[in-house]
Amino acid sequence: MDGKKRILISGYYGFDNSGDDAILKAIVKDIKNQDNSIEITVLSNNPIFTEKVYDIKAVNRFKLKDVIGAIRKCHLFISGGGSLLQDVTSTRSLLYYLTLMKLAKLFNKPTMVYANGIGPIDRKLNRLLTKKTLEKVDLITLRDQDSKDFLEELGVNNKNIFVTADPVFTLEGSHESKVNYILNEEGVSQDRPLIGFSVRKWMGEENLILNTAKAIDYITEEYKVNVLLIPMHYPEDLSICNSILEKVTNKNSYIISNQYSVEDIMGIIGKLEMIVAMRLHSLIYAAAQKVPMVGIVYDPKIVGFLKSIGMDNMCPAEGLKYEALISNIDYVWRNRRDLREKLKELDIEMRKQALKNVHMALELLRE
């Protein structure tokens, strides 16, 4: 061995999801800022892309032999960040991440769950397996209090559990000049204030599309603003954005139709007066850019995050009611200046909490 310290990171990486890409970018940046000599390897769905974009090593997450080899070589195994430990997506996904942690412990590697949002886990066997696995890892940091409460509900007995913050709070958006260039290239008019929408496919999709379109027509007329639809996951979010725009009757609405970096999307969100969003990281980007928000809730993680930052204007995605959506949007629009000030104060603390993740990780690496 060459004496280098090696960290292996597992997560939902290499799937063109802006939120997960942002998490990885933040973790890598924060580690390198603390110690640039550490060699970082990531388990990725697209290793060539991951290596190129993040300037790190990457291994195909589905090639078992390569994954085991990477675990054996590492000095610290990190699971996260993101919402990896839940069985809403699938049991298979949950078992994948639990198995990697078990392998790391089998090879006697220090193992950390890094700024995760955990749950929901509904199936009895899945809950038991998660409990048993998390009791054996060395350190667990969580991005919200709801996740800690969930681990207590599971009965996880591990003294090293801490609530911190999502790593994305340490990222900065692209410079305004670049953001203006992107908006110009996308044909987005900035002659009026901008309100953003970030929506994903979900159950009752037709209702979601119809009521989102009606809300866009209302606010463009009532507030004299332009609306910007921002896909976070390609191509599926782009598809639903187009479906919404087809039902919008007012012409003051636009879509970010091309794919951009995490920093670019953060910078675009930073131009908004407020955002109405479903995807967690569109809300996290907004909080990091001090942009007031309304959450459309499809998962408990959205509630957990919004509660953690004291932004409780939200309504359920399933059976979305137009009146409830407008009521929340009206409130945030009227109070956007006060809410922005609140987010400015919060941002300092969230950055500090987010950096605790990397400090604790490196302490574990050096033990």
C-alpha cells in the first residue's frame, strides 16, 4: 500500500439526479477542503461520468467483484447522503445499501452513515434488518430530527447518532453573469419577477398537472410575474413540466429545457422570488439561496426538511387541492421578504451543521 488514506462513498450516484449529484459534489468538496491527500472513490451507475465531473475515482456499483475490491482497499466507508434507507422506492434498494454496510463491517472498515434522511421503512423484516445493521456502524449523522425520531422508533441502539444538516448547504450557486447567460439562452424573460416550480411525476398525476397549471395562470396574472419550471431529474421531470405548460393559458411561463450543473441550478433558483417545489433538493437549493418556498409533499422527508427549517407552508401532492395550493402560495408571496430574512439567519447555522459531517468523518478516518 502507498500510505494514502482512502474513502469509499456509496449513494444514488450517476443517475442524472441533480439532488444526489449535489450531495456528492458537496461531500467531495468538503473532504478535499479539509485534506486534499485523501483518495476518494465513489460507487456509481456511470463511473466514467462521475470520474470526469468530480475528479475522483469511481467503480460500477453493480459489479460485485469491483465493489468488494473497493471496500477492501478503503479506510473509511461512507453510506450517503440522501434518502437511501427506505422501502418506499423498493426493498431491493434498501437491501443493497444495508448489504454494503454489512460488507464494510465484515472487512472491519470504519463505517459512517453520512447526513442521511432515514425512512419510511414499513415492512417488518426490512425494519429489523435496518435496526441490526445500524447498530453495528460506527457513526450516524442525520439531516433532520424526524430521521432520528424514526431510528428511536426502530429501537436502534447506537450511541453515535447526531442530527446535522444536508451537505448541500455548503455549496454555492453559479455567478449571476453565468445564470443570466443561461436564462437568456433558454429564452427566459426577466422583465418581471420570477417564481419557480419544480414538480415530479407522482400518483394522481393528471390532478397534479391540472392544479399546478391553474396555479401558474393565477400567479402570473395576480402577481404580474413570470413562472419558471425547473426539472431536477432528467428526463422524467422535463416531461411533466412540458405537460403542465401545455395546460397553462398565460404566456408568461418558461421551462429550463437543458441539463445544467448543480451550481447552475442553484444559481437559477437564487434568481427567484419564491419557489413551489416537490423534490427535496429543489427545496434545499432554495433554502441555501435564501429563497422562500411552498412544499408539495409526496414523501415524509419533505415534511421533515421543511419542519427543520421552520418553513411550514406545504400541501399534499396526492389529491392536490387548488385552493390549498393557492392559499400557501399567497401567504409566502405576501411574506417573502420576512421569510427571506429568516432563511438568511438560518443559512449560517445550516452550513455549520453540514460541515460537522465532514469533521466527524475525518475523525473516524484517523482513529
